[in-house]
Amino acid sequence: MLALIDLIDKGFVPKNEFYITPELVGLFKGNWNQYVTSGHTPNFSLPFYHLKNESSKVWKLHTLPGFETILTASNSVKSFNALKSYVRFGQLAEEFFIYLLDADNRTAARAAIIERYFPNQGQKQSYALEYLVTIENQIAADDTATYQSRIIELLKRSKEEVEEESFVRVGAFKRQIPKLYNHTCAITGMRVDTTLNASMIDACHIVPWAESHDDTVTNGISLCPNLHRAFDRGLVAVNNDYKVLLSDNFIESESPFNLSQFRNQKLILPSQDRLKPSRQNLEWHRKAWGFE
């Protein structure tokens, strides 16, 4: 509940629908680190699922089509990945959601929860968002060796912690890479600012996450969605001079949006060398798709 309040407070919730996002999971972990002093293991999926059983009926789950039976009393979601696979979003009781839209009410609700469940903690400022900021800063600062040691430590934890931490880190990667590229596509130069909490520029893994679990900035490149898809499917690659290569394995019609116009074009990159894509990762991508 503290994480839900924080999510509203930070402007991440446009309406009374709480999806399983990296921001929500990160805020849960941030609150856990701040308040929980027992030896329990943080497991986001358990409260997100079982809060629906509270007698107050403060929380309701909406499943994806075909999975309605998981909400019966005899069932339980036992893993984070299962939760994401079955549940579409959670919803607060409408009157409570409206109550929490007021900043003073959020402060009062937070105080009441902390007094009830963490009586020895006292009232203090929430630092839950710092958990997300810390991970974003790691993505921008870590070199390969530091990142690998961090992953080794992570893999010593429970399966649930690994799944949740990975989910949060991928979300932070998706926010951080466009930010470092000034929300600009490195190939087309397209830049779109929105007044909503949305981005028209993607964070593209050079070596796929499934292959490397590498979310450092040097394994990322900022691309608009169509170029992201072309890169992931091997239609586009980048050489060691950061120039665009095109595959010979496709044919396109004449159009202002042709990929061919970008052949040999130099990427638009961050000014600091340490933030630029790793040439080793770019080489991996070229070899994987037969460019060399």
C-alpha cells in the first residue's frame, strides 16, 4: 500500500489502474528496504495478489482473459512471472483512490500505515524512489566488470528476488538510455517531447537481455520504434566507426521513410565516450546477423 501511495504521489498513475510496472516494483522494494527489519524475503507478488482478500475490499484484481479462476480462494499466484502472466492490473476501491488523489490525504494514509505496521520506525520522509534512482545511476556508471560482479551477487538471492530485480533493472534501462541520448533516435535524429508520461524513443539492447543480462549503458542505444525493430531483426547494424550498415536481405519501396537513406550515416551519440555503445557488443550483433 505504501508503494501504491508513492506511485500516485510521483504521478505514475493516470487513473485507478495499477499495472505491474518496474516503477511499482521498485517502489515496493524501496519501501521494504526502508521499513522492514525482519528476516523476511521481499516478494512483491504476495501482497499484490493477497491484498484482494482483505475484508475491507480495498483492492481488486483484474485478470487477463481466460485466467479468472486464479482469483478463487483455493488458488494462489506463487511467483512473480506467474503474476505478470495472469493479472492485468489491480484497482483500489474507488472512494479510497479518490481520497488518495489529495496530497494531504496521502500523507495521512502513509502515517497511519506506518504507525500501525512499523510503530518503532517513526514518521520520516519516504526514500522509496531512491531505489529506482540508484539503479538508473548504476546503469549509467557501471563498467562491464562491476556489472558482472553485481549480477553474481544477485544470483545468490532467491528466485523471486532475481526475477523482480531484473524486471526493475530492465525498466530503469528503458528510462535511462533515451535520457542519455536526449530522447533522440541515434540513427534518424527523431526527437519527440510529450507532456504525458510516455516516450517515443526506445532503449534498444545491442546484445539481447536474454543472451547477456547486460543492462549497462554501453549495451544500449536509443532508437525510434521502427529502427529498434530493424536492429533487433538484423536489417540494420553499426560498425566500429559508429556508422550504419544495412543488410542485403530486404527490399523496400520508394518512400521518405526508406532505411537506405541511413546507409553509412554516423550515429548521434552521447558526448562522453564511456556512454557510447561498446564496440565489442556491436561486433557481437554484426556477427549474429551475418554482417561479418
